[in-house]
Amino acid sequence: MRYIPNASSNSLKSFIGDMIQPGSTIRTDGWSGYNDLKTLDYNHEVTIVSTSEDQAHVSMPGVHNIAALLKRWILGTHQGAFSTYHLQAYLEEFTFRFNRRLSKNRRLVFRRLLEQAVATSPVTEKDVTYGYDWEEEELTD
């Protein structure tokens, strides 16, 4: 997950270009910001939820699940009080937790956390206070 400043076509295309391999199939709602995806070498399948026979949790279950869990996590853990300044850090933590939610081995989760800590450069107090530039960070495999 990555914070983007808005849902404009330029912001969405930049995110998609960074995260999704060309030639992949992208399934979206009817938002016009996605209209140029076919020109960027993506297969684009549109499902307009408001006119679909299926509700959102049926037509796009993965998106609906993640959005609902993220909202619940922010409201529960952060009591709804969060800063967009630190939003990327919140998304990183949520992604880490989400990807390991079904792990049956807690030691392995801790090991993965330590691996990430070693592979990531230090985060200073200034980074925490004023925001960390996550785009500069490159994790090694």
C-alpha cells in the first residue's frame, strides 16, 4: 500500500506504473482516473459497483476486505486520530500485519520483523516527527 496525494489520473498511473507489471490485468471500479490504463499496456476490467447486480463485497471482495480492515484498524488502534503526514508509515505497519495475519508461527513473524529492521536504514527522530521519505528507502531481498 502506498499513500498517494489524490485520485487523479496522474497519481494513479504513477502508482500503478511503480507497483504493477505491464501486461497485468487490473480490475477497477468506474473511476475515470483509470481510463488510460489500456494505453499503458495493462488489461483493464471495469466493474461499476453502483450498477452491478452484486454488492461491493461480492464484486471486489479483496479490495472491500482490505478497506474495511484498514478502516477498523485506524479507528481502533489510532482512535481515528492520525496524521496524513505519517500515513505512509501507518500503511506500512498495516500491510506488515495484514500479510502475516494468518501466520501460525509467531517466531517466524518476529524473525521477519528483525529481517526488515536489518535491511532498512535507521529511522531518526526527525523522520518520525516530520515524516519519512519512504520512496527513497530500498529494501533488499
